[in-house]
Amino acid sequence: MSDDAVQVIARGPRAAAEAAARALDDDPVLEGTTYSIIEEHEFRDAWRIDAFPTTPDEAAALTARLGEFAGLAVITEVIADADWLAMALSGLPPVRAGRFFVYGVHDRGRVPASTVNLRIEAGAAFGTGHHGTTVGCLLAYDALLKRRRFAKVLDVGAGTGVLAIAAARTGARVTVGTDIDKVSVRIACENAKINQATTRFACADGLACRAVADQAPYELVFANILARPLVRLSQSIKLALAPGGTAILSGLLHSQSRYVLAAYRSRGFRLERRIRRDAWATLVLRRG
């Protein structure tokens, strides 16, 4: 395999695609792989996994793992050197999620006057607002805002920073975001500046960093990551929350909800709401 960037694509029925996605999450070698799972055609049971390995070894492991599932057709495609990401994002429509309107610079002329408008440029970070997990988090947050406001908000795995910025734009006095990826942190900072949000972003694996500790405890914690890291961070998220605080969790398939819920219920959380968006689940939990 050459050093060209590649994309691993698997197509097949929903059952096989969701089983393969669970296997990726459970695989200690591949659990950090960036991938998405979407329904390509509603009436043909046609689903698709797009995975973006960062090394030849990861690409080979992905291809082998996905190839274990009967019914999935797996191919590898070289990603062109052109600015493919900018080209792809230029075709993405804006997204409405409750009071929030998330758009890119190419849609700045289509911004409504009656919404909280968030201009989010993704670059190489996750979270344009189009993915079911991000939309689910925004919808959950929008519903919570109808009852109360949150003064201090933490966004774990911030990506583009859209969730922390949404909190800052709706009255949160303190908003902090973390991500393990330095590029994502840079992009999130740029998006905060674009949206005139005073959010602070830091590069950290988990919640053990001064940027998080200095402002704890929080009234609300977003964690839009993956199922296994959500479970691993359950105690840290509990400690970051004030008693009675709310956690909005996503990045997990519906089939993984029970696994994640069990971990948080054992920490004293209770489920308040579950949102389904495509194959993804968003959980709204309250710390006891």
C-alpha cells in the first residue's frame, strides 16, 4: 500500500453494518478509528460504513475486520490530493436542530433571523452538525433550554467545538471544550472566534487537565465521542458534574445504549431522555 490517504468503504444490510460497527468499537486496536455509518437507501436495506485510517497498518486491519461480516462488500479507495474536504463541505446544506441553525461559509446568505446561527467550518475536525450524533446533542440541549439555563458547560471530545459554542451563544457563562486532537482544538478555537464565543478549548485525553479542573463542577457536560470512551470516562464525567447536573452523551449506536447506560447507572445517573437519529442514539442523563 502507498502513502496515499485512503478510505475504506463497506456496504451491506443494516444488521451486518451495525454488527461491524460494534466490532470496530470493541476492537482495542480499532476503537479510535474515525468512521461513520449511514443508511444509503431507506427501502433497500442498504447501509454504508466509511472509515478513514491514518496508517497502512490501520487500513489493513480495518479491511480485514470488516471483511469478516457476511453481506458486507468492502473496498478501499485512494483519496485524491485535491482539497476534497473543502469540496465536500461546500455541498453540505445547513442544518436546523431546534433553535440552532448550523451552516458553513458557503451558506452565509441563507441564515434565518429567528434562530441561533452557528457558522462552523470543519476543516479536519468532526462535527459540522450534519451527523446524527451532533444533531441529537443539539436537539437534546434545545429541549433542556426550554426549562432552564446552564451557567457552566463542558464539551468532551469537542471536535469543531459546535456544542460548546452553542452553549456559549445561549447564555452559558463558562464553556470549556477538550479534544485529544491538536488540529481539532485549533479549528474549534477558530470557530469560537468566528462565532464571537468566549469558549476555551484544550488538548487533553479525558478530563484530567487544568482547563477542565479550574472551572469544575459543571452543570452540563456534553460527551459526543464513542461508546467505549464514554464508559471509560463515566466516573470522570460524574466527578466533573455538580450534583443534579446533566450529561448529554452520544457517539453511540442504538445497540450500544444498554452498555453505556449500565455504566452510568452504576455511577448514580438516571436516564431522562433518549433521542434516535438514523442509527445513532443520544442519551440525556441526570446525576443523582
